[in-house]
Amino acid sequence: MSDDPMHMTMEPAAQKSAPDFLGVAQTMLTILVIAMFILTFLAQPYRIPSASMEDTLLVGDFLLVNKVVYATPGIWHSLLPYRNIQHNDVIVFHFPLDPATYLVKRVIGLPQDRVRVFAGHALVNDQPIEEPFAIYTRSFPSVFRDYFPSHLYTDPGVNTQWWIELHRDVHDGELFIPANMYFVLGDNRNDSLDSRYWGFVPRLNIVGQPFLVYFSLRETAPSEITGLPDDRLTHGHNWWAQLAGMARWDRTFHIIR
């Protein structure tokens, strides 16, 4: 054994560094595994590219979607808040006309409901509903959009197959929603291509419920009424280069209702 005090004090330090490094690596791996589990099974990030859900969701919002809230309860039923889809829920779903595309809208009608729109305002089972979330931006007049459903009028944005189905499901001026189907509208009622234009959302198409805006950037999007729905959700994360002067910090961690 050496009598050199320098040698005696350095040896324990060298032995201590290895466990510290392994501990940090283990912690980082654990965090990574948990993050991957959450993003794969519980929550997923999306970005809002259109104004169809304003003022609830703004163009440039980045949101997290709860992917299990509507799932069939399993062994985790006592730990996770499963529940049925309800009126006024905001949902993310596969667009029925293009399942590879994700859209976000608000549930207005549930299976077996009767719905219609009068002067832009929704009625469910012949009763007006409270819509504090709805806005009505200035737009061109549209009898089809504002007095839905109407057999006398159509619109260039209406899907042809849906127009045919309307004649089957409309009774006494109301649209009857079949089992396992949902009727959705955009909160920006005059600038949203929604169930009025392309039909019901099947239960199997529903991905989950957005619950949090974790970041937001000021962006501009084209009007949705000029073509197919442009509120298709993306997974883009190119916002680091746009932070300066473009971030809406007041929307960070904003709860979606």
C-alpha cells in the first residue's frame, strides 16, 4: 500500500464515478421508456393548422390528446378515467373520407339523437343547446350551412354520397343519428367543413380527446370553406426556429374545454 496521501484520496473518487454514471444513464432510460409509453398509448401531440375550431383551438396550437379516455375499460379501469363520449366533447378522429387524416371537431349529436341547425345554431332532439364555445365569423350566406339539413339546397363542398344518405336519415326536418355514429361541428361555425358536409363520424374512427395546449405559435391558415377540411392534424415540431416573437406564451398549458 502506498503512503502517498494523494494516491489514497483519489482512489475512492475514481470508484465512485462509475456508479454515478450508470445511475444517470438508468434514470434517462427510464424517462425515455415512460415518455415513449405515454406517447404511444396514453397521449399524442398534434398541431392545429386551421381556424375551424376557433376560439377553442387556435391556428398554431400544439396539443396533447388523451388516447385512452374513450377506450373500453380493461385491467386499468381503476387507474385511468375511462368514460363514454358526451355532448360537447372535443374529439380527434380519423376523417371518414380519408382515414389517414386526423381532424378535430366538437360532438353535437350522439347515437339516436335528432339534430338540426337553425340560423347557425344547433338543436338536439328539437331543443336548442347552450353553445358558449361557438363563434360566427362574417361569411357568405349559405342556406345549407345555416339551416341544415335542407333538401331544397346543396353546397359545392357537400360530399355526393353524403347528400344521398341525407335523404335516408332526415325525418321531419331533423337528421337522425344511427347507432355507433356521431355528428360533429366546428366551433367556428361559418368556417368549418364538418358533419354537415361529409357525414357522421363512426365510433371506431375516434382517437381520443385533446386536453392540453402545451405550446402555441402565431400562424395564418387559409379558410376551410374553400376546399376540403384543412384542420387535418399533424405531428410537426419545427417551432424551435420560430420562437422569437411568435409564441403565444399565455396559451402554454391551456386546458381545452
